[in-house]
Amino acid sequence: MSTAIFYHAGCPVCMGAEQMLLSSLNQDKFPLDIVHLGEQPQRISDAESAGVKSVPALVLEGQVFHINFGAALADLKS
């Protein structure tokens, strides 16, 4: 079973996308790992390795889906 990973930074756009995913993603098929990069900065390198360029973003089966634009990943490093 593949885990879906949702990376975000806590902005209103990110929080709206998180709620949408929680209510619509079939977690029996894709368990959802929610990563708040503001609270878990050690996971920024994981996001980069997966190909995430900005948040909010969903990584599902190795593909990155950038949802709207809240913040560039590079901005979260500073």
C-alpha cells in the first residue's frame, strides 16, 4: 500500500487543502501522512528529494501534485 504525503506550511491555502484531502482521499487505499514543514523542518529534505518545489503539495505514488501556491520550499529553509 502506498502512503500519500501532504506537505504544507500552515498557511490558509495549505490548511484548506489539508481539510479537502482528509475528507476526500480514500485512506484505506492511500494512508495520508500530513507534514507541517514549519513544525517539522527536518523533513524539508524529504520533500525536496520527492520533487516538491512549493507547498501545499501532495506526493502520491512518486508523483508530486502542487496544489495552488502557498510558499516556495526554498523560503521555508530560511
